[in-house]
Amino acid sequence: MSNILNAPVGEGGKIGSAVVWFVTGSQHLYGDETLRQVAEHSQTIAKALNEASQIPVQVVFKPTVKSPEEIYNVCADANNDRNVIGIITWMHTFSPAKMWINGLKILQKPLLHLHTQFNRDIPWADIDMDFMNLNQSAHGDREFGFMVSRLRRNRKVVVGHWQDEAVLQTIGGWARVAAGWHDWQGARFVRFGDNMRFVAVTDGDKVEAEYKFGFSVNTHGIGDLVKVINAISDAEVDALIKVYEESYTLAAGLVKDGAQRQSLKDAARIELGLKAFLQDGNYKGFSDTFEDLHGMKQLPGIAAQRLMAAGYGFAGEGDWKTAALVRAMKVMGAGLTGGNSFMEDYTYHLDPANPLVLGSHMLEICESIAAGKPSCEIHPLGIGGKEDPVRLVFNVAGGPALNASLVDMGNRFRLLVNEVEAVAPEHDLPKLPVARVLWKPYPDFKTGLAAWILAGGAHHTGYSQNLTAENLEDFADIANIEFVLIGKNTNLYQLKNELRWNEVYYRGQ
């Protein structure tokens, strides 16, 4: 089980105990003095990366590798170190790439190739052949790059000076993605009940997912959870009720001595039971379904919302793929402004002058994306045949965002991303008893929706305010799965051709 974090909470700007190794390549040809300078320069760069606020993990300098044996050993050591989430490589000098073959063959951690050099500028008046022999990244990295391509190894390539803001931001984004991937390795997700009956896109091959992604998904009967819920003490419930009262605006029926106060206690008991079950089973996320609630008084609403806010992945109706994706997105976004949540495209505003998507779900939208203080309310659900569930109701602020969907295409997994622009509600929604967000899909409403449907995107997604399409593309590269982007430059002709070409490519894998 990954030991980086149980919930994506960083200290001092760093994500848990996550570590990236900085590995510099060279060779013995250059002699001791050159190799001494290579080591000094590499230590300086690694130290700067480690101290950069843009990079949310520890960056650790590793001694220069100069032989096939040293390269193999550092890759094997990285594989075996549970805190290492990836390695950054840089060829300060020329490093003959046949030396890298066996090391790259066994490397199981994400790889970033930093194409930089120690000096930013050419020292025009002083440059000589000694300087040229020392600072050979311009062609040393090309030699290394050929071998990584020759081995068909996915990696992130970042080009630019190591002190450039854009370079640091890009490395930091990749480090977040590597942390999300590492968090999946050995992760456990639980489904309470099965998939919603007859629904296709939320189901999939859990065996292939464990092989491909590293996480497992297993089901517990709802009775296993109910037993834990029923064991929660009244004192624990009362303590959580106080948290609710301090954190949210309670509806009149839920306040002390209110007519529906017992429902709030029932909701708190469900949250505490769920949390205990997840902690005891070392689970990083869960799904449930309103079709299987035997023994529970109400569908978990506020429980799912608050557990997501604490870092757990969640999706409704047995959708284990989205639950796992939400968890990964929360790890990637740890410490950033904004949040990540389970989401669903629910209904449309088809005004030709201002078409919009209204995103929501029956109950379970994470409060990490809320604009302002949520209201804690109770309303009928209309389906499921249980008591009225308690939930948090809020609007979501406008701004750049994205929706991501992980779907099983039969012979492969596809990660589909649509960049969107969230907008603040133009009107009150006094009768809509759920959290909600309005957005405009890129490149425009009709194209974005048609592209999503053509690509087989699910109605369930992970919604993010703080991740980028590049982050999700990097994640797909590390997982070695298909990535499809619907963004500002998408047109349907090109998208349909891309999907056709991908179909041919993946059938040949």
C-alpha cells in the first residue's frame, strides 16, 4: 500500500512524504575535474528545485551516473523506495545512451526528462572548448531522448532553463501527477452494493483496471456497513453535530429542537460509520447506490460530500472508475486553490444566446468547490424509497475548470477531458435542493457536447477547479492509456479522425 498519504494534505507546501530523485547522466570519459563540476552543478539544480514553491514534493539529488551498472542500480533503487514517486533525468554532458537500456527497461516510476543546462546564457567573451565539453546538454539530452523513444517509453519532456518560472511550474505539475499515480498503486476502493442496474458506462473491467492502474475494487454488502454505522456512539454523533453547526447554516428543521433534528443525527451517524469503515479497511474511496440501501435510513448525502472534502474518492451508483479518478485528482490538486469533486451533467439551458450546462447530482457534490458557506438542508429524494436525506447545498464560483471521464472502451481505457468555463448563476435557484455549478463547455456548447458523446464520455465526471488538461494528459501518459481532449481548438472533423486513428492504434497494441 502506498504510504505517501491517507488524505492529500501537504505540510510546508509538500505532498506528504513524496520524493522525486534528480539523476544526472555523464560518463567517465571526461575525467575527475569535469565530473566534479557536473556533480556540483547537479546538486545546485536539485537544491533549487527542492526549494521551489512551485514543486510540491521533495527533490533529492542522486550521485552522477556514469556506467550501465550505476544507471541500473539507481533505477532499481527508485523502484524499491516506497516514497519515490518518479525520477527527473538530465544529461549534463554526453551520456552514451546504450548505458541506459537496462535501467530504463526496469524503471517502474514515472520519468521526467529535463532538457536544460546549468548556465542560462552563453559566456560570449570566455567560451572555450573546456566550457563546451562540460556543458553538452544540447546534444547529450538528444542522445538520451533517442533511447527513451527507441524503448517506446512514455515520459514528460520539459525544455528550458531550470530557474525559469514556466519550467518550475511544469515540473511541479508533473510532480503532482506522479503523486496521484503513486497514490493509486496498491490503493483500495470499496463499492457498497453493485453497479446501478442496466447502466453501461459506469461499469467496466475491474481486473483489467487493477492490472493497468494498480488499484483494486471490491464490493461489500450494505449490511457490512450498516453494522459499523449502528455501532457509532451517541457521544460521537453529538460531537459531529457540533461540527455541522459551526461549519454550515442549518435549515430550520435541523437546528436543536427542530422537527427534523433526528435526521441530522442519522446523517452524522452514517458519516461516522462510513469513515470508520474506510479507515478500518484502508480504503481511499467508495461508491454506493440508491438501489441498495437495505438497513440504512437515508442515502449518504452530507457524508459523501464531507468525506470527499477530506480526500476520499467518491462516485454514485457503483461508479468505481470515477471514484478512483476523483481520488487521484484530489491528490494531484493537494494544496492548490480550488477543489475537485464528483460531478454529473444534469440538465441544459438551451438559450441560443447563452447555452449552459447545469452540473449537479442527487446529493453528492464536494464542498471543496463551494462558493461561500454551504447550507445544510433536508429534502425528499424522490427515488430510493428511504427517509429524506441531509445534504449540503451551495453554488459554485465561476472560472476555468474541467471535467474528466475515465471510460472502459473494451480493448483499452480512455481518459476524456473537456475544458469548460464555469459561470456564476444569473438567477436564484430557490427550489433546487442540491449543490450545483453552471458551465460553458469549450470550444462551444454544440461542438463540446457532440464531441463528448462521440468520444463515449460518461455522464459522471471528476470536476476540477485547479488541475489542467496538461495534468490529465500527463496522467494518461504515465498510465499508458488513451487521452482525448475537447478544448478551445477542437473541431468535430479532426476529433472524429483522431478517434478513428486511435482505434487502429490501440487494436495493434
